[in-house]
Amino acid sequence: MSDESLPAGTTLLIKGGRALTPGADWHQPPCIDIAIAGDAIAGIADAYSLAARSEIEVIDARDHLVLPGFVNAHYHSHDVLAKGTLEEVPLESWRLYALPPQYPPRSVEEVYARTLLGALECLRSGMTTVQDMLTLYPYEDRHMDAVMAAYEKVGIRVVFALQYADRKGIETIPFWKDTFPAELHPLLSTAAEPERQIDLIGHFESTRLKAAPRPLMSWALGPSAPERCSPALMQRTMELARRYDIPVYTHIYESRGMALQARMTLPEYSGLLIRRLAEEGVLDPRLNFAHSVWLSREEIELLAEHGAGVVLNPQGNLKMKCGIPPIRMLQDAGVRIGLGCDNCSCSDAQNMFVAMKLFGLLAAVSDPIPGPPQAIAAIRSATEAGADGARLGHTIGRIAVGFKADLTLIDMNDPSWSPMNSAARQLVHVEAGRGVRTVLVNGAVVVRDRKLTSVDETTIYEAVKTVMPEFRKDFAVISARVAKLQPWLDRAHKQIMDAELDIERLPFR
């Protein structure tokens, strides 16, 4: 069979790679050529002919696996500098170490450096899109501008949401208000506190949603969690999301304490946050619920009915003693399941290979009855489902003609791939990220031979070194503050663990 002619306008050719295209056998994917014209995939064929003197760039993908770039569907760039700072810490205590309301205002230099570093780590792990649910507290435009500049410099695709709330954290965690002495209440906070200086959503709409689009930036909304947001704030959020047709990301039921809080405060909705949202008319396909560990069966059915999705974050949920999500129950109901890597201080690694492997393993233990194979499901969660949840499923997350050329190439000349019995299973259960050799975003090669092409990586590391002394000083102050609070934190945590709850997601209870 003769080779096909290249599509008109081809600027780059990926030649001879084993590709995870929608119709292929992902266990034994065929070797194909992928033609790229500008920012999009122009053609896919068994082989394309190439003129001897062609100026088209060719990437030799023989002995490589070509996959859609991963979509990190839940990530917080405000926490990048805190990787490796903590080990096992219950979620409610962890919030006091890691989240921006606990810190003094940050410098523009720190915000810029941490955003660059996080984007670098994600790209080097094969992620081409990140959903950054960023807390800037207190909000300042100069910090927002630094974030945008860093992302544009690196060249990663971003689905960006500011995180916000209008209820104080101490009001939303079981037993905190009554357990802690009143004089310690000002020291307690959570993921996002009410912004004192500005109407954050209104400002975000006027300065971002109404502004000219940016090439690799799309917008989302980030209500911190339903219990931290009043019905009025959720209504306003969804009105904006529907008007601009953008996604919404929020946290739900990450820990036992969050489920218990719902049971204690929402008797009119049978203690179910998802029922509250459904009855308020804000539950729809634009919503993505991060974590979703403690969903009840009724709530899962409501998610499926309304087309809302979840984003699982298995690394952080295990380390923070949150529990095992009901993966099989979600799958059986047909709920969209994306994957994220969450905060660097709880998951530590922005590594989708780890997330996919844990997804498969936790699916196995989330139901005692043997179920379907999970490797391909994990890959789809890390690519297609994350794209669909971002309202970008028509553009990214798949290797198909007309889709953006967001691709990751894995070098299979490695013990991880010898022998090659199943590309899908070895990608999920064996590969850990060292095989990521080439990454394309929007048709541009942003990682080549495992090195960032847009920025000299050493300048990023040097920028981080410059801001770390101030960060470490502040982290030491925060750690001392948490140590002072520890007796009451332990007391409240025990009450959360001892309280009766109608479902269980912890293996040691």
C-alpha cells in the first residue's frame, strides 16, 4: 500500500508512534502517522509520504506511545512550594498548614515562581492541561497578572478558576466552634475565607470573563465548597456559568467531617449537600465535584440524573486519611469521573501516572465483588473526562482530526515496556513518568527530550530558591501556631471519627 499524501497546511509530522486513538485497541495500539497543521491535528494515517526536501518538522515516534495529553482536573498552584512539608495529617488539620488564609500576603515574585514551577512539573509529567483552582487571599490584581504571565511563558493549557466563599471556615467544620476557646477562633480558617476588600466574582467577570480571550487560557468558576457558600452565592455562580457556558469546580465530601457537617446542618435536605444543590436548581453538567469520597448512593444518582461530574484525587485523599471513593458505584451510575493531583502539600506529586494507578487499585477495593478492568477507564478519566468536565471535550482529550494537538509521547525503550503485553495496563500500572520524552500543546513542542523548550528550567529553579527563605520562615510560624492548636484539633478530630454516620469510606472503622 502506497503512503498517503500529507494534508494541506501540515507543519509537523509525528511518525510511526503507537497511538491511543479513539477507535484503536489500546492494549495493542497500531503504529500510525499524525499530521499537525498549526495548532490542530489535520490527519491520521497508517503512513504519510514526505518529500525529500520538505521543511515540515518530523518527530520520529517509533518505539513511542502517543497519547492525548493528560488533563489535571483539580490542582491548586498556591501550594506548589509546600511539597514534602507534611506527612500524615487529617484534612481539617492540614488546612491550617497549607491554605492561603493562614499566610501573610505573598510577594509577586513568589507567586510567579511557584506558578512557573508547578506548570513545569505538570508538563514534565505529560499533562498538557491543568485546572488551577487558585486561592489568592487577600486578592490583588498584581498577583493575578503574575499567574497569567507565568502560564503564558511556559505554554501549558489552563482552565482557571479563582476559589471563593462567603462563609467563614470555623462555621463549616464539625465541633470546631464549640471545642476551641473563643480567643483561638481567629486562628482558624479553611480553603477560602470571605473576601473583605472586593466583590471577587464581579471583578472576575469584568476583568476576565468579558476580556478578550487568551490563546491557552479558558475560564471557570470556583466556589470553594457548598457548605462554605450560601445558596445566593451558588445561584450567582451558576447564573454566570450558564451565561458564559463555562465549567464550575468545587469541593465536596473530601473527608468524614465534611459529610458529617452536612448531616448536622441540612435536616431539610436529609443531610445531603447534593440534594440541597438539586433543589436549589444549581445542579447541572457544568459542575465538577472534587474528591466526592463520601457521596451517598442517592447523591450519586442525582449527579447522574443531572449530568454533573466528579474529579477524584486519590493521592491526597489517602494521605489525609479521607477514605476510599465509591468508584464502582460512580461508574455503575454513569457519572463522569475526572482525575486530579490536588495540592502539592497533600499529594506532593503532580503525577497523573500515580493518580491513574491509584484509581485502578481503589476501584478494586471500593467494591468486594470483582468488576470490570480499570486500566482503560483510568486513562479515559485522565484525558477525555477531564476535557469533558472543562467544557473542552470537543477540542482536547482525544487524538482525532480537528482536535487540538495536545499530545504526550512516552519512550518505550525502557524496562517498563519490555515485554509490551498491554499498552493500557503498562501505562497505568508500570510507567511512573520517566518515559515522558516529548509534549505538545496547541501544536507546539513544549517539552523536547525531557526538557522545557519555552523557558530555561534553571531560571525557574533559581527563582524558587530566591523566594524560599521567606516561605520557610512563614511556614515555621504557621507550624508553631498549629502546634499550639493541636490539643483542640485532636479533640475535634476524635469527635468527628466517633460520630455516627450512615455511610463509611474508611477501611479502619
